[in-house]
Amino acid sequence: MIRKRLRKAALFILLITAFYSCAQQKSVVKKLSSFSMEKLPGTIMKNEKGDPVPAKPITLVLVFAETKSNEVLWDTAWFEHKAWKLIPAIAEKGLFEVGLQKMNDEKVVIKADSGFFLYQLYLEPIDRSFALPAQYEEGKILLKGRYRNHVFYRKAETPRQIRAFDAM
């Protein structure tokens, strides 16, 4: 009888700990904003005859994550059915000037609230294929990170299109 109660108490403590750690994982990221912009390569390629080859634009995808800690380790993202490596940069002043809105040329600025940290996450394509996680949702960016030895996943909305400052 006592053994049964001890098992139930141990199970209860284990479940409470698991629920608490899950709550901690989700709460480290306060807000996500995502953007995409097209840039043309600077060097114009030429074919065998010396004629210029039309340049294909390169699409850059950026995610900005406002977090409660600057100890988040960012790993991988999934977007458009592909895996992407996350390259993080933390804003020293909690502010990033992202680019210009396509419609009205208004400057897009992302700012972290007081007491929070702001990461810029650049998505770089990964050459090899990865299986899509169960959490992946079409049109959204799925981010994988680690905080205090807990892996977490967060979804960012479809990236808003902007243009770079130098594209005027």
C-alpha cells in the first residue's frame, strides 16, 4: 500500500516537472517576425559568346526572435519543404533596421521590449535533405532551438516581403 502511494507520488512529481519544463520551453520566445527580400548578385555572368546572362534574384529570409534570454541556441529551420541552417546575430541595443516596405518605402524596424533580447536569424539553405518534422506547417517557418538543455520548436508566420535599403 505504501509502495503504491510512493509510486503515485513519484509519477505525480515527474508529470509536474515535465509540464513545468514544457511551459519554460515555450515561454523563452516572446515574439517572432519574418521577412524576405530579393537581391541581385553583384557580378554579371557571361555565356560562352560573352553575352550577359540574366541574373536570377537571390531570396534572403530573415526571422527576428524576441526572447527572454540571450542564451538561446538556434539550430535549424524548415521552410518551403527545405531545411535551413539558422545563423543568429543578437542586437546589442535590442533594435534592427530590417529594410523598406515594398508598398510605401516605410522603414521596417524591429525593437525588443525592455528586458528582452532580439535575435536576427538568417536562414542559409542546407544542401542535404532532412525529414520534415511533424510540427511543420505549409507556408510557415518552423524554428528549432535549445534553451537550458530543452529542445523547442516555434512557428513564424509567412515572411513579409520587403526590399533592402540599397535597392533604391
